[in-house]
Amino acid sequence: MKNIKLMDVVKAVHAIDYTAENRDIEINNVEFDSRQITPGSLFVPLTSGKTDGHEYIQKAIENGAIATFWSKDQAEAPSEQIACIFVDDTLEAMQALAKYYRDILDPIVIGITGSNGKTTTKDMTANALMAKYQVHKTQGNYNNEIGLPYTLLQMPETTEVVVCEMGMSGFGEIKALSEIAQPDIAVITLIGESHLEFLGSRAGIAQAKLEILSGLKESGLFIYPGDEPLIQSEMPELNKSIDTLSIGFDETSDVYAKELIEEQSKTYFKTNLDENVLCMIPVMGAYNVSNALIALSIAKSINVPIEQAIFQLSQFKLTANRLEWLEMKNGAQLLNDAYNASPTSMRAVLQAYSTLQTKENGRKIAVLGDIRELGPHSEQFHREIVKDIDPQNIDVVYLFGEQMQYLYEELKEVYDDTHLIYEPESHQKLIEQLENTVTSEDMVLVKSSFGVDLLKVVTHLTSKETQS
């Protein structure tokens, strides 16, 4: 990051108490994990659950921290060993510093939220924009009230564009993130069913996602799926002027894709942005074309030559555990998509998977785990997945988890006992069943919510350590 004087940090976070002789010290990094501290860092001791970051101050000092935020309610501060900035709340101070640092660098800020596709769209967008700009993006799952300000504070001094992923589980969370980031471009990828348990309805989900507009700058750009009526019906009243752009698969959208060709590891399409250029993304599925349309729309809006953006998209790599093709120990192909799930994403993956061709004599096998956070709607949504599973296209189905009993009851009508296996809780039993039945000619899809831990199954079957 760009060096910041301690006196400017104090002003940015509206602190009062600090050691005057340290006012000209410059910090070159901000960390909330004492293990990541490097010489010249500012340490942010966060308090969450059973962990109190103040307890790790000595480790931070040993690793080279030269300054720290310090909660005023802490009994004792290590003021003689390190410059202390006393604040009411260390997380709020970190967020305030992130706003200040964002203003210093003044990059183009892109905020991306949605029920599905946030990470893929973030990665696609960053790749497309690299054709012209120095781009920084959210790493891993750093998309919450800690991760987003941390993303901003990690921007290199040369950053011209920052692509911020914004996640949430309840009302008010996206609003807070948007007001920290203050995006020039705000994106909603999809209104699905994720977090129904907390938000009550898809309309509630739309309202929560639309909070991203609260921090959108005057005359900023809002990109959204054109086939989602809830975007229009739940759009809040804004006291500012913004531009809008819809994406989709027909001419009713501002930017649309056509002439799709889907393969196992690639999807081809054309867009009305330049109908003479064939686009390719190195991942299957029409739903990923929607993500690509967002990336290309953003690129065009900030003057990236469209041909260069299209080329950059062809080079992007998915984050681990998202539509990741792996090889099982016996040579079978495994499609790992076990990091996250919603009814919408599970149906989309099953539709794309159903179109794939296996090796001669090979079978298509689906291993599906519970979808979490659906609340009282869980049974209904699990049962409805039956509409996207056809014995003509998927030969064998393994179901795992308590909620998958509902889909099991539906599938018993179309699959016999040798082609439909339900395991409620034992990962080891599921692993043994798959190891004993999957052949080298087969193809296996693994899809579930992260909390179901089917990544453990993927690891055993492929001997590849998954990343969380």
C-alpha cells in the first residue's frame, strides 16, 4: 500500500489520543492477523466471538508492527513498545481508514453482489479490465465487513481499478459495505434463494441486494439481470441520478448474448457489443455467460477496447472449488462445485452437466449435498430440483444430507435403487460407495453448500487438497 503518516491515520479514524512523537511515522501495511504482520505494519486487533485480537499484540510487535489501533475499554495498552491509536471500536476504525485510503488512491470502484456468481463475475471482470488498467480485486472470500475494508487497504499504490465482492446474510450488510466502497459501478448478478432463512422471501433478498445502490456515486452505473422483475419492483427511491444497464439473452436487454455453444470446459457466444467477434469463456454453462456479459459491459463502460476485453476473458481462471475439473485417482473426471449452492445454482449446474458427453461406456454421476439457509422453504426447494434431473441425461444420483431426503423421495419415482443412493450423514460411507462404483470412464459432479463439507469427499476421491 501507499505509505500513510500516523498523524493522517489518526485524523482518518477520528481518534483523539495518540503519542505526539510518533506523528510522522509512516505505516506501509495494515493487518488484523498478527501472523501476517510485516515490518512497518499497523495492527488492527479485532474482537469477534471468543477471539480478542488485543491478546496478540506482542506477536504483532515481534513481527514488526510499529502502530496499532487500541480499544479505549482495554485495561492496559503497550504504549511504550508501539504507537497506539485509541479508538472506540477497532473494526469501525479499520473501515474508516479504508475509506480514507480509497479516497487517496481514487481508483474506479466496482462493487459486485448477488445470490450466485459474485466470485466468478469478480474474477471475470478483473481479467477483462487488465487489458487496460492496473486492477486489484477481492481475494478469497474477503467480502464482508472485515474483508471489504481489508481489500481496499491492500490496494497497491498503482491501483487504477478495484473490484470488490460484497456478501451478506441479512439486511443492512450490503448497505454498510457499499457506503465504505462507494462504487462507481454497482452490480447485482442474480436474485436467487440464498439466505431465505434470514430474509424471508425473494423480494426480501432483492431488497437486501439493492442496498448496493446506497453507496453508488452520483451518475454511477448499475448493472443487473434484465429478466429479474424484482429488480424493478423493489428498486428503492434514490436521491441521486444513476445510469442503468440490463444484461440477458434476448434483445429486451441492453446487452445480450446469442448463438451459445456449450462444451465441457468452454462456452462460445456472441454479443450485441460486437456481433462480429466470437467470445469464449473457459468454463461451461449459460449462467456463466451472464457473468461474462457483466464483465464485458463494465469493460466497455470504462473504455476498455472490447476485442481486448474478450481476449482477456478467454484467459481467466475460476477460483478453486467452483466448476473445477479434477481427475479422480482412477482416472475418472470430477467436476467440483462444492463451495457454495442455492436452488438456482444447483439447477443451472445440473442443466449444463446434463448436456455433456461422457467417454464411451461412461456414466454421468451426480453427487448432491444439502442446500443451506433456506429456512421453512427448504423442503420445497429440495423437492423441486427433481425437475432438472432426468435419467436419460444423468445415470446415477448420490444424495447426501438431511434435507436431501426430500429430493430422494421425489427421485424414487424415476430411479431404481441401484441408480439412486441416499446417505444422510456419513462422509466416509459416501466416499466408499463412490470409490467402489465409479469407473475410469465415468464423469462425476459434486455440488453442495460449503457447510455440508463435500469438499472432504472431493479430496479423498482426487487426492487433491481443496481450498476454502
